[in-house]
Amino acid sequence: MVARLIDEDPEGAYGYSKVALRLASRVAAVREAAGFAAYANQKYSEALSEFRAARRMTGSVDLWPVMADCERGLGRPEKALDMAGAPEVHKLDKAGQVEMRLVAAGARRDMGQLDAAIVTLQSPELASSSVQPWTPRLRYAYADALLAAGRETEAREWFAKAVESDRDGSTDASDRLAELDGVDFVDALDESESDNEEESDEGGRQG
């Protein structure tokens, strides 16, 4: 239920995670699920505690990036950067390493180090033309960092690349690109309803 609800109803997922903890707090998967439910509700201290517990039980480093992001959420970007340079990072798979890079870049931005954030994201994974599960988010983060640094032309280029790779719509890259291009979207349904209201008003006045 936590996995089913966490995207659309994070509060509901959090409630189920609390029930699961009462029933099976010694199960690593339960602690991990509770961590993600707390994380989705921005309860970063609680999430970090649960992730640490899960890591102690399994010995796995897979949660290292999200643990570092919890440190960011707690206002400790320096700690997140320390974790980005820890030996555990070398034990992560490629997806985990990319995630760690995203967290580290975010920590740099938290500290006002925009140029350092941009450099942190520059990597073989970013330069690759191959589309992987992490590609849209990596390109999006790079575009966003460029835009924050005032490099609008380059940002537009990378938002466009993010759109090309984002087949599932996991980011709002298309909206950001349209915004840079000065395109305004009008909701056709709202426009239709507005027209109907105007016709109704006219009919009422004529009557």
C-alpha cells in the first residue's frame, strides 16, 4: 500500500507505513518503505532514521543518495557533500552514482555555489546520447542549474534535450521549455466553459 499510494497520496502512504512499523519493525523492507513514506512527506529526520536502520539491517549502500538528500532537507548541505565523497559512493551502481551526483549538485546550489553545481553535473552520463532511466532528470537538473546561473541559451538547449528523453513525462521540462520560448498554454476546457457562460449571460440579457 505504501508503494501504491506514495506518489498520489503520500499522507496515506505514511499512515500505512506506521501500521507496518508497528507490525514488523525488524524487517528491513518495512524500515525502508517507512523511510520513503516519511521522505515523501518531507519528514527528513524521521526518513533518515528509518533509512539508517534499513542500512544497518542489510549492509547495502543503495540508500546512500537518498540519505544524503535527507541531510539537504535538514539544512545540512555540507554533510550531503561529505557523503558524496565517501567510499560508499564507489559501491553504488550507475543509477545510484548518478543520483548521488544530482544530490551533490543540489547541495552546491543550496550553498549558493551555482558554477560548482553545473560542474558537478557535467559527466559522461550527461554527455552520452544514450537514453537511460536517469537521463531526463540529469538533463533537467543541468538545464535548471544553467538557467539559475543566467545562461539562458544553454539552459534552453538542455531543457529541449530533457524533453527528447523524457518519454514518460517524469519532469516538467516541456513546460519549462515553453516558458523560455514565451509560449502560453490555454486550457481548452476552461476556454469552452468561459464561452458557454458568456453565451448564457447574453441569452439572459436578451430575455
